[in-house]
Amino acid sequence: MADQEEIFEKIQEVLEDALGVDDDEVTPEATLIGDLGAESIDFLDIVFRLEKSFEIKIPRGELFPEGLMAADSGYVQDGKVTEDGIAAMRTKLPHADIDKLAADPKVENVQNLYTVEMLCKFINSKIEG
């Protein structure tokens, strides 16, 4: 079993390779999109590299749920994530800091849920599974 430090180091390596960032940029608090410059196309590459690095299978949409914030989902109203949307995110993204989003539920803040720390928690849950 990998410990927390080993998980972080492997994730750091995955993100360096996938996003072309330096290791000092990959901190637990770093957001994948805002801080590390990931785009939606990069998420597929990140999932593939995580699967390979940790020898696990990550079902499509499990790590990065698709369509959660779509206009017709009922989870967004007036540019903010609704209470139902927050509840859905707690279910779909159990490793993310949803409380932080709930405090300021603007749709543009959703991308800040995807942090290096969230990836570490997700991978840890998959390994311990």
C-alpha cells in the first residue's frame, strides 16, 4: 500500500507530465484548472496516467463527473449552484471540499474543487477500496 506521501509524489509526477508544470507548482492546494492550467481535454490524459501509475481502473465520469453543472441539470440558477446542486456534488465528488463551494456557490468556483489534494484523497480511496 502506498502512503500519503507516495500518493502525492506519484500524482505530482503525473501532473508534471500531463500538464508540463514544474514540481514546485504541484502543491496540495493547487487547482488543476486555475493554478496548473489544465483544460478539459487534459482530464482524459490525467485519468489515463493515474490509472497507469497506480494500476487502478477509474470509470468514466467518476473522477471528473460530466454534465453536473449543465444548464438543464436544475443545479444552476442565476449563475449559482443551487442547494440541490451542492447536494449532488457531495455525492458525485466526495473527495472535494464542497463546503468551500457552498460558502460561495458561484458556478465559476466549481473548477476550484479540482485540487491536487482532491486527487490524493480520490486515489487513496481507490487503493484502500
